[in-house]
Amino acid sequence: MCSFIRRTSSILLLAGLVAASLAGCSTIQHRAEPYPPERGKPPKEVVKMPPQVPTPGVSAQQSGITLPPPSAAFLPLLSQVDDRMAAYEEKRHALEVFSAKAGKTARAPELDEKIATCQDLLQGILARYDQLHAQLVGMDPGQSPYPVATEKLQKIGNEDISFLEGECQQLIADGQQAEALLADNAARVLADNENAIATAMAANDYPQVISLYEQLLTGERLKPSFESIYSYGQALLRTGRDHDAGQVFRGLLQDVQQQNQAGREFQLMQLVADIQFGLEDYSSAFAGYVNIINRYAGFGENIEWARKQQTVISARNQLGAEVKSFAQLMRAHLGFFQPRDGFNVVLLAEQFLVNYPESSVTPTVNRILFEARDSAEAWYASRLQQIGQLKEEKRYAESLKMIQELPLQEMPPDKRARIQALVDEMTSAQTKEAEIQHVAEEANLQQAWSKGQNHLQMKEYDLAIAVFSGMLNTSYADRAKGEIKTAANLAAQEGRQRAAELFVQAGSAKDQSARVALLLQSRQLLQNILDKYPQSDLVEKVRKNLERIEQDLRGIDPALLTMPPPPSARQGSGGPPLSSVHDGNPVNEGEFEALPAASGLTTAQSGADILQGAVRQE
């Protein structure tokens, strides 16, 4: 039924928008009305004129017809647009109110996304209405809103209807549904966070418990469970925030008393009084123990603990040091955290028994001592086992790190000495292991060095460079850089020599196609040198040689410079050299300078003349 009503109202809205646009168009042709008179001013006289129809094909200005201003002609359309803008301003305000209300509760990401989506939709529709309003007001006299403005109005109207029929409208208009959504959202977030708190508490991750709880913002109707609040208080207690923990437990005690939960009340009353005792707030602690005795004596509850604590506090004037020592033991016991405190409670209890062997609280101290000792011994044995396992696996760094995290100052001397012996043993083993590893690394480096030298001797320059490059992050780095430079120079020299030979062969070629092929191969070899051996000392000479070859190729055909490299020249340098000796003499860079221009070389004799002067070794 509600959906039908919303749909009907949406249809009526669209019909109203269309009607307003049609009315505005009609007004242009028949009449002009001014704005309504301003408040406090008499209405101006309206001069009615008979409608004038412009001649077809003639503009209004040419025909002498004076058209009314758009503010009067489009008044129904403007009025409708203004109404929708006002309506969406109200919707935006309503959504802001809803968002602020939701901000007071814990929110799931889904709700944040929904609110953001609705805000975007609202802003978009409102902005388009505003643009249409500005367009209508800015129209020139005589300009018709049809079809541009009316089509735009119909499009915005469809978006308007979609919003009214969507969940965003229900979110801000249906208060009951919005309240239910907020309540359900807050309940889900609360449940998720409480599960996370329970998990962190089980793992003794007290800082995480505190963080999760303090991030938990609850609504007016929702409150964390007893277990979550109790875990929060315990986490505060175990992290040294005793005063904060006492406040949390006192607040929890008030809630329990209002709910008439006797079992939890007794537990909390005792805990609150013990915390106050540990903080040496003797007056509050004494009052707390008195309340326990008065409230539970008639119910058969075990109130012996409260009586003993009350007796100790009563004797504080005569036994001040003893009571203070017992309070310190109580505080350490209540806030005990094994990984941080180690044997601290054990040491405090043992020291108390030594100092006050006849104390009336000896049975209580013994109970605390036995519980703390069992727990500490089990923890110590577990840590020793883990350290020993890492030691057997020769993971000395991890083992030593674990030892560093132990509270050594909170351990008995014998246990601390045993840990120190392990540290000395593993430090020695770690040093020995490092020496062995260093020797092995040096042997590997020497082997790699010899391998690189062999590649150099075999003129396998690329392989040599690869080997020496792998030594750049080692102690051989400086020496390796020098050998890389040497290999690059030798490879570049060999490549230039091969390129020079091809250049000479091109000079003696009788066929131009063969000449071009040889020049291209020579050019590619030189380009390979620049690409592969940029650290070579011969780079500048190679560039000059390359310019000389490209000059010849350009003289034959400039398009040759854009051709792909010939297959025989793509391998580059670093491999076995071509035959680079003519009549027993190596070819050198003289060939690049002596070769005539391409257009001038037509006979094999020219190439022979070149060879005659190209027999010197570079």
C-alpha cells in the first residue's frame, strides 16, 4: 500500500513538472505577468496587450514585437523548480540529521557507504535543479524553453522520482524505519567488536583489548556486555592502569547491583576493595570489606577473606611497613602479566615471608606464592624450550632476540645465570658460524673471480662482464668494476675492428647492394658497442666511426638509415671475431677515415688503395 502511494505521488510529481513546463511555454505566446509584488509595496499596474504573432521566418526584433522578460514568461516553470529545490534542501538537512544521529552509535561500513551514496544523489539532483533554474532565468527575451529546458526538466524529474521511490527517501522520511536501521546496525557492530575483544583477551593481548573497547562507541539503548566491560577492566589492570581499572569495576558494580545479580556483585565488591587496598587507599578498601561482611554474612557466603583484609588494614598504624609490603604484593598480584613480570610476584612473596615470617597474612601470601610460582615455572620452561629449539636449528639471531625480550631483572639469580650462559654460548656459536660463512663466501668469490678472468682470456667479454657484475655488492666490488671496464674496452675494440673490416669490404664491393649490406652490418656493430658498453673508453671514437658510415649510407639513400639491422650484425660484440687481419695485419680505425665517399667508389681498385694504407696497429 505504501509503495503504491509513493508511486502515485511520484507520477503526480512528474505530471506537475511537465504541466509546469507546458504552461511556461504557453505563457510565452499569450501573456506576460510580473513577479508578485514585494511585501510592503503596492502592486504595479499591469498593462495588458493583445497577443502579437511574429511573421513566419522573421525574428521578433525584426517584426517589432516586444516579448516579455523570461522571469514572467517562465514563472510557472521557475516556481516548480524552486519548489523542488526547497524540497531537496529539506531532504539534505534531514539526511544530515540522520547522519549526525548515526554518528553517535557504532556504525558498520555498509551504513557509511549508504549515507555517502544518498548524499551524492541529493547533491546531484539539487545541483541539476539549480543549473536549470539559472538557465531559465538567464534566457533572452523571446527565447523558448522548449525543447532544451523542458527535456532537461523531464530528465531531472525522472531522477527525482527514482530518489523518492528509493531507500534514501525511506531513510530520511520514515523515522521508525531509520530508528530500526540504526539499532540493527549498532547491534551488529557491537557484537562484532565484542567478539574481537573476547579473542584478544583469550590471547592475553591486553593493549588490543583496550584499543578495541575504547573505539567502541555505543548508542543510547546499547551497552557492552558484562564480559566485555570486565575484560576491559582486567586489561587496564594488567597494563598498570590500576586507577582506571578501579573506576571501570566500580561502574560495573553499580550496574550489577541495579540488576540484582548477587553472584557477580560479590565478585566485583571483593575485586574493587582489593584494588583499593593495593593502591593503599585503605579507607575505601576498609569500607568495601565492611560492605561485603554486612551484605553477605547472612547469606552464608564465604566472607573470611574480607574479615582478614579488614584486620590487616586495622593494624596499619602499628604494622605500617608490613601492611605497605602486603599492599604492594596485592597490587602486583592483581595486575600480573607473565611476559612482562616474569617471577616478580614470586620474588615479592618470598621477600615478604623472609621479612615478616610471623605475619597474620602468611597463609594468604603462601597461596599467592604457590600460584605465582607454578605459573612462572611453566612459563620459564616454555621459553627455554623455544630458545633451545631455535638454538638447535642454528637460528641464533632469533633465539637471542627472544632472550632480549625476557624480563631478566624479574627472575631469580639462578635462572638469570642460566639464561646468561645460553647467551654466551649462542653468541660464540654465532661468531664461529659467521667466520665459517665468511670463509665460504670468500672461496665462492675467488672462484667467481677466476671464472671471470678465464672468460677474459678466452675473449668471452660479455660472459666476463656478467660474472664481474655479480660481484658488485661484495668485498670484490672495486676490483670487479675495474675488470668490467677492461672487458668493455676489449669488447668495444674488437667490435670496432670487425666493423672496420666490413667497412673496408664495402669499399671493395663491385655491387652496390652488397656494398649497402656491408655498410649496414658495420653500422649495426658500432651501434651495438654504444648500447652494450657505454662505460668503454672508446665510445667517442665509435660515435665518430658511426657518423662516417652514416654519411656514406646517406649519400646512397637516406632511407637506408631507417632500415632494420641486417641479421648477421644483430649478435653484437663479445663473440669470436671475424677475420680481422688483411695480409697478416689487423684492420683499425684508419679504414673509417680513408674510405672514399659512397658516390665516388666504383671499382675494386679503390678498396685496394684503402687497404694499402690501413695496415698499422692501433
